[in-house]
Amino acid sequence: MLAATLDAVPGVRSGRRGGPRCRPAKLHADKGYDHARCRRECRERGVRPRIARRGVENSQRPGRHRWVVERTLARLARSRRLTVRYERRADIHLAFTTLGCALVCLNQARRFC
């Protein structure tokens, strides 16, 4: 699923002139993605893999970057409707996920105002 996920990433604006980039420059992943196939799929798409190696690297090193994702997922998990999936239809679940993301953004915006 790594290749499908990388292909599904929308364009990212870099703040420079020109069109949006197709993919991010780096991919930070944990030891579960430590396979030659995963690294090859990243390089084929022009993404630099930053994947922790099993038995070599401490898991704290990529954790500096992964905590952003873990924190966001924890904030989304506060919504019971997203944690326990009651909806069978994917479009309704996507709507509630979008609503949950909007609420997380709203709460973050309130903290800075």
C-alpha cells in the first residue's frame, strides 16, 4: 500500500515560483517499512526514504518527525464516531473524518488567537 499512498498524495506548494511539486521530498517511516521494496518504491517516485532500520537504529530518531502524525491521529480519536466506525458507507465516513479534521484545525486556530 505504500506505492498507492505515495501516488495518492496531492500536489504540495513549495512557496516558490512555478507549479506545485507532485510529492514531498522525504518520507519518514518506522521500522515496519524497513524493506528494500519500500525504499525502491520511494526512490522511483523521487522521494527520499527516511526509514528506521530494524536492529540498527533507535526508534526515537524518526520519532521526532512522526509525533506530528501521532498527535493528529490522537486528536481525531477523541471523536468516538471515528474511532468506532458506525457508518458502512465510505462517503459518510469520509464526511465525518473531514468534519473531525476541521474541528482539530478550529481548536488549533483558537489556541493561537
